[in-house]
Amino acid sequence: MKAVKLFPIILIASSLFLSCAKDEKFENLQWKGDAQKEIAEKMIRVQEFLNANKLDGILLTQVRNVYWMTAGLANNQIVLNKDVGAASILIMKDGKKHLICSGSEAGRMMDESLGKLGYELKMYNWYEASPVKDVRGEIIKQFGKIGSDIDFPNTINVAGKFKELRYSLTESELERYRELGKAATEAVVDVCLKIKPGMDEYEIEAMTSNALRNRGILPTVLLTAVDERIYKYRHALPGGAKLNKYAMVNVVAEKWGMPIAVTRFVHFGPLPDELKSKLEKVAVVNAHYQEATRPGTQVSEIFDQMKNWYAKVGYEGEWMKHHQGGATGYDDREWVAYPGIKEFVRNNQTFAWNPTITGTKVEETMVVNEKGFEVVTKTKDWPMIIVDLNGKKYPQPAIMIRGEKGGKPTKQNDYEIDGNLK
């Protein structure tokens, strides 16, 4: 699903719920790796980009690009639903680095991250960057021919070209991504184990936001729906309906600028046969996605094959009702697959496919490389459907079944199904 940035009301709701909920303590997710080594790798990519595009430097203001360039250490985001940050970093072809911002951001960013990373401060007064007089262009002009990831005075917008530098993750980025995937999924599972019939969607949304924030993770998408609303709406923002039997918790959540997408379902009482069958069939479709997503593969080929996967499980045309997902990394979706897309799968690229059949969905986040793929949103003790596809096993999340009145999870054994449907 395409992400929508978090609105303040979500955090307000979370705070209200927190005030009446039992206070639980979680270790804030931290990463201790070699940031300088990672940044050095990225500097090589940037310098190659500057040479190829005949630029003297690149100005980065998008929040995700600042995170990417600083190994997740520098955050220039003040308004949570905006990707244009309150400060910019300038990376020069000769390796010099500058922070360009007003005094409102300068102290925090230089003290807590960029000063240690070798940045030089170029500061202006906040009132000098106004529609009447914008000094930022004059600051930039002295550095030569500068590319930018937004429309910025005296720069050339090269955002579309630059974003490709983010697609293949470094080894240290993969370490962070694995940690984040595990923690974000554990937060979702925690909610699935605590919700009860009678709760409304807003309360479940607040619980989910709180579970993520307690772990130092920021929710950017919170899709929470129960019962009939799951069947009626593919993008089910909470609307206040009260939980009876069936609940969906679907998040995109990020830390270090890196988003994770994951969806889980809970059913209270015995699972209807039709719902079980639908989930098994969408699990087969997701297994096909996992099998097909390999470095070098054209995404348009995957998209064309996908239509046959839905037809094979008996739901031809269901793919038209919701987009199928695509690459992640530093954007909720770096791109979404569509007919004729020119993208191809990169090595060490991350993906969140989200196939759906009305009332069900499978959404996991995975890393793809030459050895295969690795799902980073897996956790212990969640029931799994093992799809047997062309001689290989592809575990997919099942629907958790709990006692009808909100009791403990029913014992569910993992089980295999044949994915080689004719």
C-alpha cells in the first residue's frame, strides 16, 4: 500500500490511550555499527553520481535522503507528515560536507550527529528564508553547479535519478533493517495478543501506535479494521467500528528512515472455512512473488506473471482491486509495480508485496539477494501456512485464532499446502 505520513491526531490518540493503559517498558531500538564505513561506501556512490551528472555537489533535504546519507544518525524532520526536512546537507564532489539550515536546527544537528561526521555549518536566520528574501540561494551559489532532491534556489532537481542510489542496501543497513523488522513485527503481534472483542478501531489504532513508539519506532501507516470493514475496504483507516470476531492490524513503521510493512489478522472463535480458503490462496500468490523476485528480473515480467497467479487460485481479476506493493528501503514504497514498469530487481533490495483477496491479505517485508530472499518480519510463535511451491517451502502468516471472548490463542500447528495449482 502507498504510505500516508502520520498525522498528529494519531499521536494524540496514542497518548490518550497510554494515560489509561498499563505502562510497559521496552528497550528503545538502538543500532551500534560502523557508521563511518557505511557513509564512506555511500560517498563513493554519490561522487560517481556527481561525475556522471556533471555536478559539483548534491543538496539533500528529503528526510529519507538525509537519513540515508548519514547512516540513520541525522534527523531533519520536524513536521511528521512532511518529507521535506527543516535542514539540508550539501555533499561536494571533493568530499566536503556542509549543513545548511537556520539556527533553529543548527545546534541539535551539529551537536548530536553532523559535527561528529565532519560537517561544516552554514547557518542563516530563519526570517531570511522567506518569500520576500531567500538567502539560501546565495549560500548555494558559491558552491558551483549543485543538484538537489527538491526544488531549491539555484539548484537542479535530480531527485528521480538520485533515489536509485538508495535501492541496494549496504551490509550495515541490512543489519538495521533486520532489527527493525523483528521489533516492528513484535509490536504488531503484541497488539494482536491484547485486543479484545468490544474494543473499537480507534482504540486498537492507539494500542498499535503506542506499541511501536514504546520501541522507538515511528508509525507512518496505521490501517486498522474489524469484521465487515475488512471486507468492504482495502485501505481501511479506522472508523470506530467495534470488534466482534475479526481484526486486521496493518502498519508501515520506520526508524533510521527505513520503513517496514507488515500485516497480521486475528479471529476470535473458529475460523470460517471460506476465510481460511481465501487466506491460503493469497498465501500462494505471495509465495509466487517471493519465488519470482530475484536480482536482475524485470519488474514488468513479475507483474505480468502475477495475473496468472491470481487466476490459478481461482480469483482472476482480484489483483485489479488493490495495488500489489513493490520495493521499500527508504520510502514506504520506492516504487509500486504497474504495467510496463521499467524497474528491475537489485541485489540487496527490500520488498513488501501485498497481494489481497477480499477480506484477506499477506504483507511481509523481505530482502532479496543472489542467494534468495530473507523475510525480516517473521517472529516466533505466529501460526504459519507453509506453501510448497516447485519443491521449495515458503512460510506465510496464517490468521491467529483466539478464544471467542478474547482469551488465549488457540493452539495452531503450522501446516503445508500445495502451491502448484493448475
